[in-house]
Amino acid sequence: MSIKKINNPETAIQELYFKFWQGFNEATGNRMDFKKRFKVHPYSSLRCYQDYCIGKPYHIVVAINFDRQEIRVGAYFSDTNCYDDCFAKYRETIEGKIGRSLRWKRFITKGSATLFTTACFDNQHGWENAYEVMINNMILIKDSFKTE
């Protein structure tokens, strides 16, 4: 299945997300420290999140909530055994490296460890600040989950 570029957002919120992620993808393309760890998205999302596949056992999802001015960066595990192992063995180490607590959730078939943070941004003002917060936290989480 290939990813298809969508050039015409249908709603105002899709347009807002499209513009946000377009700027975010440009910002990530300009950061060598980001490009060493992640593949830069070639297309902008029309949703509130973008997913970065890292391989087994997890991937990183970064999301934005304009209403709450909230950014979410999380490691998502597609295998509950990997999640349980990471949670049991490395939770304190990971949170120590990050310097904050993560919200750990286990679901029936998957799990997540998410960092919520806020940044000042409003309708394209302060988006650069949000990009920096997101990029830095993505790098921090990826590096922190390198436990062995």
C-alpha cells in the first residue's frame, strides 16, 4: 500500500493541520539531529498526528491539539509483551532520562508511553516554537527508549 499525497483538504481544520504539518516537515528537514534518527515525512497530514515508524517493538507518534495548545509525543507498542517488558524493566530509567513522568497505558493488544506538554501557539503564530518542542521531545523519547 503506498501513501498518496492529498492536495486538497476538504475542511478548515484539515487545512489548518495540513499547513501545520507542512511547516513541521520543513523544520524537521532542516534539523540534522532529527534526520539522523527519523525519516522526514514527504507529505503533510490532514489529521492531528503524524506517525514515525522506528521498527520493532514501537513507533513514535507526535500530535497536536490546537484547542488545548497541547503537544503529545508518545512511544506506541504494537506488541503487549514488548510493552510489558519495557514498562517493568525500564520505566524508571526512561523517565529518569526524560526528566518527567510519562503516561503509560496498556490496552488489550498494544500499549503506549506518552509525554504531554504545552507550547504557546495559536493560528500560525508560535508554530516555530511548537515545532522545536515537538522535535526535541521526539529525539529525547527515541534516545531514552534505547535501553540496551
